[in-house]
Amino acid sequence: MARQLVEERLAFIEMLALWQGEVRNCEVVKQFTISRQQVYKDISQYQARYPAVLTKQMDGRYCFQDTALPIFYDGDLDTYLHWLQTNEFSPTSKLLSQ
């Protein structure tokens, strides 16, 4: 269960990086009501496992590297648009199939 929650947060991070071009810790904190330290830990573990995907910029935001693709998020635009309208993020089918 805990692993699934982490993967859901990582899917959210990937969704923002894909469709907004960047993600900041504060967006993840707000969405999941977790600490900034937990977000940092999640992203650090993600970067350790997938070093060629997300990079931290000088201003603190995270972005996909040019050739990177999401691992936990299926890239569905409807999921992103639903989140924009409702602030509700539902795990993607890619996440549920793992």
C-alpha cells in the first residue's frame, strides 16, 4: 500500500513535468498533504532509480530531460485536464497495472 502511494505521487510529478513542463515541491505537498521533506525523499529515490528522467533546475523546479518519457504516468491528457478542473488526481492505468 505504501509503495502504491509513493508511485501515485510519482505519477503526479510526471504528469506535471509532462504537461506543465515543470514541477515544484509545493504542488505535490498541496495535492497529497505531505511534507516537503517527503516530496524531496520521493524525488530523490526516483532520481536514484531513473537518473536520466527528471533533473532539478537551479530555481528548484524539476523538469524532464529532453529525451525522457514518464515511467509511472501514462501521459493521458484527460487525466491532466480533469486535475486542472477539479484538483483531483486519479492513478493512471499504467500505475494500476504495475
